[in-house]
Amino acid sequence: MAVISYRQALHDTLRAELARDPAVFLIGEEIGVFEGSYKITAGLLAEFGPDRVRDTPISEEGFVGAAIGAAMLGLRPVVEIMTLNFTLLAINQIVNHAAKMHAMFGGQVSVPMVIRTPGGGGQQLAATHSQNIEVWYAHVPGLKVVAPSTPADAKALLAAAIRDDDPVIVLENLALYNTKGEVPDGEQVAEIGRAAVIKPGRDLTVVAYSRASVIALDVARQLEDDGVSIEVIDLRSLRPLDRDTICASVRKTSRAVVLEDDWLSYGVGAEIAATIQEGAFDFLDAPVRRVAAAEIPLPYAKPLERAALPDAGALAKVIREVLDATRFAR
Amino acid sequence: MADVLMPRLSDTMAEGVLSHWLKKQGDPVRKGDVLAEIETDKATMELEAYDEGVLERLLVPEGATVPIGQLIAVIGDGHHAAAAPAVPPAPAPPPAGPGKPATAPEPGTPTAAGTQIRTSPLARKIAHSHGIDLATITGTGPGGRIVRADVEAAAASAEGGPAAVAAASPPPEPGQAAAAAAADGQADDEEVPLTAVRRITARRLTESAAAPHFYLTGVIDAGPLLAFRAEANDRLAAAGAKVSVTDLLVRACAVTLRGHPQVNSSWGGDKIILHRRIHVGVAVALDDGLIVPVIRDADRKSLREIAAEARVLAERARAGKLAPQEFTGGTFTVSNLGMFGVDHFTAVINPPEAAILAVGAATEEPVIRDGQLAGRPTIKLTLSIDHRVLDGATAAAFLRDLKDTLQEPLRIVI
């Protein structure tokens, strides 16, 4: 088992999948000669050639459409869209075509396409380049949306996405690319739709995904010193959503807080809260609380950007409020 | 509408006493206005409004003890101000007529008193499985919500407490029992509810009982010390300043501790913590408890600075206005009961500190000096030591040097 970065795990997995299956090819802006805006595809053009690693013009709707066509005819395209924000230029192709083909053609075709794209704020890229609109895609039946939070999951979920016969959006995160972690050697393919209990606990469940899972784990470890036992669930997949793991945890802890980088209203946390009240209502000792981004276009100024994004302090405060409201005794 | 909840004002706070409302029902409030004074573990702190509007409802009477997170007031737009009484009447007794078991009302259903029972789903489920009537339980969650802890407490007292006895023998008529209890209680004993300070004092001193103590007593010739104090006060009189024996002791302990870092330490569970800075606490008696304001860096402050600071801290302590940082973080404590005429006593260590010095009164005692019997003022000093941190010889060396310092008081100030 090697300790490598999230970025390296993505790169290594793309390389391994290109080598494993000749139907796999990469397509996107600046991924070949320039080796990717975030260098995930470094060296792959040289190794696999321009048929397998295709640079495109700045034309998201065009190259996503091309990938859908290729997928329908048996290839396995892995599209890189420079950031999640730019998927909006291709949203008609993604939502109206990729997500619908299999059902509307009566199962005669499928669209085994992957869209890799990083979301997230915190890099001072301002309002139009810092969004967490993954929930837009998680809303749509026919799509799958996975969100790895660790290098190991980046490897296992990307491999699973490439081998899946449905269109899968792999949500990466700018703040995670340089994070490091242990990654098991050899072939690792995750089961899409299975959440992970990344820290077991007794007193309160924190549900998170992507960057927020990393924060949640930190906060849980800090609170451990204060005698609070937090269970942290990393969703890993937003669609399908592993409702059973969430509800089983809350049935044990009776308290739940969601940490999400997206906006509060209509966000992932809203879906989790609804899931909990449907599946664990009789076990709740306090309302489910959500810690999310401020409902504003994300500011450019560093102090304002920091204030608008949820952080460890905000999560710890809400956890304490829930514990206090239920007379939690250490 | 904005709920005002009992805030967590310190890390150790579990509940607060609402000592005074500074706004009345119906008063307009702005962000930052002080709504109430809240007595926490040890200090009285101000509760500020975070919202703007009209204080529509005050839900807690003055003097009430309220767990953190509980609803204590509502700030609204003023339209609901007249709807509710300022402070709710005492909750009605559970409607349990003789021979007719009380039935649990559906949650959310208005009860006879016109209020709704608020309960968490989990609390309701547990209450149902134990056959407990939710109407008999007082909720301690936000807005009086019944939470799991409330039901579990009720279930525990029903199983092991008086309820079990009552089930075994025919219950007395409720009226009779209450009257008998009241008559008994009022005749001989008075029950005094614990104040927050009394409760925390009790808890802290009980913690101290876990430390294995040993005691060392020494006697000093206080003549030079008292003479020094008289002389110092003559000089300071023009400036309106005054130095007490306690102030001299604080400074003497502080300068002596410099040479005895092991004594300026605390018990850390799996380690001993040596403190580089010397913060000396001075025990101050309150009407309803004890508090130890701390003079920070006492070895680096002049006698006059210590005297002035000690006076201000003691006044603030008696007024209940000490800020948390003014009574925490001490590394050694001095407790002086000399002014009460106590000759000698042992003090209870203020955990997690390693030692405390108990100081008795200066009394005229016969001593033999150069073969002659003479009367000399003496003071008895008793050091209480946590044996987990310090051994006898180490503590004895400190007490010896402290005695030397006090008997040559110029060493206190140079």
C-alpha cells in the first residue's frame, strides 16, 4: 500500500484503465499537449497517442455530445470538464441525452460515459468558478454521481465509474487534489452507491461527502478528546444514495448533522434530512441539522470566501448545540 | 420570531441561573442589548440579544436554574406580545385522579392546560415502551421538549425510586402525604437550593478529595513581617495604598516558588505539568461559596501592584462579576483565615494544583530566644500537598525557604 496524492490516484487509475481496455479513451480541453489544467492526464498523450487522449476546442456541448455518441456505439469515453461550473454549457447533452438514452431507446443502447470534473470553492476563483452544483445532477434519474473524498476512493470510484454501463459523473474537488492517503495496490473497483462509515461512533452521526468528509473526520477526532463519540459517514455516491447506511447509523446515535459544501436550500443535506425522518424518525432525539455554504454567490475576497464556506468550527458548534439540546452527558 | 436560548457561556457550564431580567416583556430590543444577567459556574455574565424586535415573551422567572439550550425568551415583531403571560405559572400537576390511571395524550395534542407536549420522536418511543405518561415528565430540551434523557431519568426513578415502594404498599391519599411531608419538613429542617457557586464549589472540592494529601506545618516569627507591613503602610498612606498580610504572603510565595518549580506544578493525569509562570490564587469567601481569584505573574509584580489587584479582584468576586479568566489558571493558592482568629488549619487543594498554603492568625506566643523566655507574634503555616506530584522532602524544602523569606521580609520585595 502506497501513500499517494488524490491527483496521483486519479492519474494512475486513468492510465491503468487505458491500458486495460482499448475501448477507454480520454477527451476534453487541454488534456493532451497541456496535460490537463490540474495535470491529472500528465504523460498520457505521449504514452497512448492522440486516438486515446483527444484534445478538443472550447466546446463543452460539442465534446460531451461526441462522447455520448461514442459511448452509444461501444466505446468508454472519459470526459474531463475543466470545472463543474463549465458542465452547465453541456447540461442539455448530459441531462436530456446521456441520462435518457437507455430508457427512451427501450434498453437497446446504454451510455457508458464518465465525466470527471472538480467542484468546490476556497481557491479564490470567485462566484462563477467555485460552485457545488453536483446536486443538480444528483437530482436526475439516469445519471450516477460519485464524490470520492480520499485518494483510495478516487482510485476505486473512478475505476468503477469507467466500468459502469451508465453515465457517471465523478465529482472531484480542487481542495482535495493535493491531499494524500494510503491507496491499496492492484485493481480496486468500488461498488457505486455504497456509503462508508469512515469513523464509527455512538453519540451523533455526521453525514458528509467530498471535502466535507475530510473536515467531518477532523472534527470527530477532536471531539473524541472531549468524550464525544461521533460517527462519520462519507456518502461517496450521491446517486444512488445509500439510505440504509445513513438510517442504520442514526437509529444507533439518535442525533444527526449534515455537513455539505453546497448551498443549504434544496441541497444534499435536505435530501439526507428527509431520508432520516423517513427511515429513522422514531429514533431521533433532536431535529437533523445542516451545516452548508452561505446562500450567496461565493465572494472573491479571501475573508468573505472563508466566512461563506462551512468549516470545522461551524460543524463543531452545531454538533455541540445538538448535544446540548438533548442533555448529552459526557 | 427568534428564540432566545440559555447559552453555553463557559466550557464547564451545564446550566445557568437566570438571576435578573434587564428587559421587560414588550420592550423593544436591538442587537447587542443586554437582556438578562446569567449566573454560570462561577461568574455572572450578560446575555445579549442577537436579534432585533420586541421582547414578546419571558419564559423563565428570575432565580430559575435553566439547562443550556432551553428556550428562555422570544423576540418577535410585537404582534404576539399580549398572547402569553410574562412568566408561565408552575406546571399543573399531572391529571391523575384516584382510581383512574392517567392516559398519555397524543403528542402535539393540546392538554387541559392549553399547552402542547413537545417531545422528540425517540423520547416518545421510549416513554411508550416503558408505559410512562409523557404528561408526567418535565422536558429539558429546547422549548421544554422532552428528550431521551428526560424519559430515561423518569424510567430510572420509577424503577428504583419511591415509585417502586409506592407500588408495594397502598398509596396514601395524595393530600395527606403532601401535608405530612410539609409539616415534617418545615418543623426542623430547611432545604436550601444550591446556587451555581455552591454546586461548583462542592464539585471541585470533591474532586480534590481524590488527591492523596499530606500536610506540613511550620511556625514563623511574625515580628519582622508585621513590623515590615506597618512600615510599608506608613510610607504608602500618603498615596492611599495599603498592604495586607495576605498580599505579603502572595508575593513571598511567588518569589519562593521561583526556586521550587516542582511545587509550582499540577497533576495532569498521566503526567506532571511544571508551570513556568507563577499565578497565585487567593481564596475569597463569598456569602454562598468560595472563589479563588488569581494574581497572574505574581513573582513579577510589585507588592503595591499585588495589593491593588487583590483588592479589585476580591471586590469583583464578592459582586459575582469575575470573568472566567480571573479565577482560572492558578498554579498555587494561599488561603488566609488569620483575620477570623483561626490559629491553624489545613486547606483543601484547589485541583489540579499541587499545593495550597493555609495561614493562621498572628498570635503572641512564648518563645525561648537566646535562653530567655519572650513573647513573640507567631504565625502557623500549613502546606497541603498532592502526594502524587510532590514528596515530603521537596515540599519541606519549599516550606523552609518560605519561612526564611517571611522572617526576613526584605527578601519579599527584592
